[in-house]
Amino acid sequence: MLGLLAFTGLAFANSDCSTGPVYNLPPVASNGTSQVDYIAAATGLNGPHVHPVNASAYDLWYFDVVDTAPNSNASVVLVFFDTPPGTFPFPPGSWNTSLLVTLAITFPNGTFASTTTEVGLATNATVVVDGEGSSGNWEGVGLNWTYDVVTGAYDVFFDSAQFDGIKGSIHFQPRGAARYPCGPGVPGQTMRLVPNAGYVNPLPDAVATVDLIVDGERLTFTGAGYHDQGWGPQPFSSAVGSWYWGHGRVGPYSVVWFDILTADGVEYVSTYVGKGDTALVTSCDLASQQVRPTGNNATFPPTSSSPKPSGYHITMDLGAEGVLDMNVSVVNQMFDLTEYMRAIAYINGTITPPGGKPGPSMGGPALLEQFALQA
Ligand SMILES: *[C@@H]1O[C@H](CO)[C@@H](O)[C@H](O)[C@H]1NC(C)=O
Ligand SMILES: *[C@@H]1O[C@H](CO)[C@@H](O)[C@H](O)[C@H]1NC(C)=O
Ligand SMILES: *[C@@H]1O[C@H](CO)[C@@H](O)[C@H](O)[C@H]1NC(C)=O
Ligand SMILES: *[C@@H]1O[C@H](CO)[C@@H](O)[C@H](O)[C@H]1NC(C)=O
Ligand SMILES: *[C@@H]1O[C@H](CO)[C@@H](O)[C@H](O)[C@H]1NC(C)=O
Ligand SMILES: *[C@@H]1O[C@H](CO)[C@@H](O)[C@H](O)[C@H]1NC(C)=O
Ligand SMILES: *[C@@H]1O[C@H](CO)[C@@H](O)[C@H](O)[C@H]1NC(C)=O
Ligand SMILES: *[C@@H]1O[C@H](CO)[C@@H](O)[C@H](O)[C@H]1NC(C)=O
Ligand SMILES: *[C@@H]1O[C@H](CO)[C@@H](O)[C@H](O)[C@H]1NC(C)=O
Ligand SMILES: *[C@@H]1O[C@H](CO)[C@@H](O)[C@H](O)[C@H]1NC(C)=O
């Protein structure tokens, strides 16, 4: 079945069978030149965007959920990598395969599940494109994701010996439509986040339902879910000097921020603000957003030796609705590495209408990341 579909490709895209091309990804980098997608096509938003992946290129599919219950530190982050050694800062390049999965889970009290220290290694992988979505299976890992072309929902399934016998699933019900870094999910949009790096955001926000058995315990919660894909023809660190990224909720709003300095120090942003299923802003205009670190240890621009900030001050321009002003406070630092931080955070924000006074404050959870790759 899969082989047949691979042959017939897009011919199936709009039939009852509905699935489009099937990509078989090998565990070793190909020799030669990679073709890299930067302009959105009519389908395949979440399919492989580097063809094939050579020794300097990478492509990855990222999913996370952060609990929306007040004071909870429950979270799940998993990444399906097609990253030859040395192309992406994490996981470290000591693995001899491009195909691996990382999985980090925290319980409500903030303790990591044992799976967090494991890496899942795959013998090969399959990504099946279906309209704007995709399904993926990293063979031998026991983790995969599926996409429902009718509802736009994603599911991740777990049944993995490599991850200490974890079992269960996460359902991601979309809140807002798939988008590109600088605009809506329509053909012709740029997928370039910064020079030499692409990004798509199939799920800027989702109502995510987690139901897992991990470390012999049941972990169930509902949270703010998110899914993106990132890729490039050259190692990540050649495109990015530092980056602030995060997503979350503040009152009725869903937000995704990116404020990036390239390796040459040029600033790029990608801004998303949604309300329910409606996108209010999706823009790469520098005037649409600014993210700066806050607290005693705030250093901008950040370097790999800078101490990590205790939060961020973020402004997003909503146009006629005004300016969304957010103070994001780190609640639980999950990873604090030299060049990287990942944290659960709390957003406290207000909207100031044009010429008016700040409205009532709103709150909500966030999951955020900081890279600072230069000394
Ligand atoms: C790439 O070239 C090297 C050296 O010639 C060879 O060992 C390797 O098998 C080749 N890889 C592929 C995927 O063809
Ligand atoms: C991989 O392909 C890209 C073109 O997309 C090229 O710039 C790069 O040099 C290639 N890398 C290797 C190791 O051949
Ligand atoms: C990686 O190394 C292991 C152990 O030496 C070997 O079994 C596996 O085939 C290697 N994988 C690749 C992609 O070379
Ligand atoms: C945190 O919660 C997990 C899951 O219930 C439990 O196994 C662990 O012992 C707790 N850690 C602490 C420090 O209480
Ligand atoms: C979550 O982590 C924060 C910071 O460590 C802590 O204050 C809070 O009590 C934790 N929540 C729970 C439910 O344990
Ligand atoms: C992919 O891996 C699976 C499980 O290890 C194996 O059964 C299958 O033959 C592999 N397929 C290819 C194309 O290598
Ligand atoms: C995905 O994983 C689940 C749980 O292991 C399994 O039941 C299902 O068959 C897998 N799907 C694919 C396409 O491998
Ligand atoms: C961050 O600032 C606090 C308060 O000034 C200080 O105690 C702490 O040592 C600083 N952390 C680092 C890594 O410098
Ligand atoms: C964020 O913090 C700054 C500095 O303390 C303050 O001026 C601003 O009003 C705060 N914004 C919100 C939304 O609380
Ligand atoms: C936001 O911060 C202000 C100032 O600290 C506080 O008064 C307000 O209650 C906070 N709002 C929310 C929703 O957390």
C-alpha cells in the first residue's frame, strides 16, 4: 500500500484515499545537494522540506503540551529529528543516525519522567503527506503521529520499549488554522523564518489531551498544545545566533513569539496572535513584535555565557485592537544548558487600545525556549 502510494504521489491527494506522497527517510545523510523548500505549495505544508537530507541539512517535527491547570508543571515535549550528526545543537552529534526522537515529560510537581534521559533511535522513517498535514513514523522507536485531514487534528501515539515502556496518546484539537511564519496557510507564502532556515506552524495552539502511562504512573491533563516543523540546508547554528521562542495563552488569546538574531546579528521576528479559531496577527514585520529578557540576569543580545533571564517582556501589535503587552515569568526551568534554556512560564498581559488605557490584566501558561549559540 505505502509503496503504491509513493509511486502515484499527488494523484491521491483529493480522492477518497486522500493521502499524498509517501516519503521514506533513510538513517544516513545522502551525498550531494539538498533541494530546500521556501515557498508554500498547495499541499504538503507539513511534509519533508529538504529533499534529500544531506550531511549539512536538517528537518524536524516538534510537538509540545503545557498544562493549563493553575500552578501545574506538567508538560510533554517530543521531537522527531531527521538531523545528521552536527546539524542541530540537540540532540548531541554522538549518534550515528539522522533519525531519532527525544521525549521530555514533567509531572505536575515538576519532576522529570525517566524517559527524558533516553533517545529513541530509528532504523528508517516514513512521512505521509495528506493535504496540509502529515503522519510520521520513526520505525523502531514506538512513537508516531497521525493527522486527520477532515478535522485538522493531530494525534501522537506512544508504545515504546526505547522510552521505558511508555504507553498512551496525546490528541491535539486545533485552535486556529495552520500558518506560515509571515502569513496564513495559503500557497505562495514564504516559509523562510531567517535566511537559511524554514518554518511552518501546523498548530499554533491546540486543546491537547494527554493520557499516558509513564514510569508506571498515569499522567492525564489538558493543556495548550503546539506543533511546528523547522529545517535548513546548513547547520542550525550557521543561521541562528540567538532565539527567543515560546507559545501560550493569555486570557482568550493564543500567542506564538519568535525574536531571532542571525549569526550576523540581524533581527527577525515571527508573530502569531489568535483568538479562538481566528488569527488576528501572523506577521514577520519587525514592528509587529519585540521580545527582550527581563530580571537581574537579563542580557541582550544573549551569549552562551550569559546567565539565563528570569523572564521576558513582549509586545505584539494587534493593529486596531491595540498593543498586547506581556510579562512572561519563568516558573520552572526544565533545561538550563550553556547554550539553551527550556522553561514553563506564566504570562501576565494587558491590551492597550490605540490612544487608550491598559485593559484588565489576563493570565495563562507558556512553554518557551532560548538559544544563545555564540560566545
Ligand atoms: C556517501 O559517500 C561516502 C564516501 O564515498 C560513502 O561511504 C557513503 O556510503 C555514501 N553515502 C550514501 C548515502 O550514498
Ligand atoms: C547540502 O545541500 C545544500 C544545498 O541545499 C548545500 O548548500 C550544502 O553544501 C550541501 N551540503 C553538503 C554537505 O554537501
Ligand atoms: C549505528 O551503530 C549501530 C551500532 O554500531 C549499528 O547497529 C547501526 O546499524 C548504525 N546505524 C547506522 C545508521 O549506521
Ligand atoms: C512528583 O510526581 C511524580 C508523579 O506522581 C512522583 O513519581 C514523584 O515522586 C514526585 N516527586 C517529588 C519530588 O515529590
Ligand atoms: C510547580 O513548580 C513551581 C516552581 O518550582 C512550584 O512553586 C509549584 O509548587 C509547582 N507546582 C506543583 C503542583 O507542584
Ligand atoms: C524500516 O524499518 C523497519 C523496522 O525496523 C523494517 O521492518 C523495514 O524493513 C525498514 N524499511 C526500510 C525501507 O528499510
Ligand atoms: C502508531 O503507534 C501506535 C502505538 O504504538 C500503534 O498502535 C500504531 O500501529 C502505530 N501506527 C503506525 C502507522 O505505525
Ligand atoms: C541571577 O541573579 C540573581 C539575583 O541577582 C543572583 O542571585 C544569581 O546568582 C544570578 N544568577 C547567575 C547565573 O548569575
Ligand atoms: C510588565 O512589566 C513592566 C516593568 O515592570 C511594567 O512597566 C509593565 O506595565 C508590565 N506589563 C504588564 C502587562 O503587566
Ligand atoms: C498581573 O500582574 C499585576 C502586577 O503584578 C497583578 O496585579 C495582576 O493580578 C496580574 N494579573 C494576572 C492575571 O496574573
